[in-house]
Amino acid sequence: MTNTQLYLAIGIPMLAFIGSMIVSLVQISGIREDMRQLRTEVGTLRSEVHADLAAIRQDIQTLTGKVYEMMKERS
């Protein structure tokens, strides 16, 4: 085996390995960015749900107060 054959036998698999590692790192980076976007969207939705629940609670308290007043007037 000549030196050139040895370099090719070692070099080509190393280049393939390095290339696959680079592709994997790019994919991982993309997945991380998608996860960040999902966290932001979930946080926004969570805030909206909390605001809606607060409004519903306020409406329930108002209705409960009205029912209490109606029951009090009947007595």
C-alpha cells in the first residue's frame, strides 16, 4: 500500500464523518430554534388563556352577585 492509498483510505472516511457531523449540528441548531419559537408561542397562548380565565371569573362573580341580590329582594 502506498502513502497515497493510505491517505485516501483514512482521509475519505474522515471527511465523510466530519461532513455528517456538520449536517447533524445544523439540524440540531434548527430544532433548537423551532423549540424556542414553540416556547414563545406557548407562552403567548398561556397569557391569553390566563386573561380569558380572569374575565370568566369576573363574569361569574358578577352573576353570582346578581343572583344573590335577586334572592335577597325576594326574601
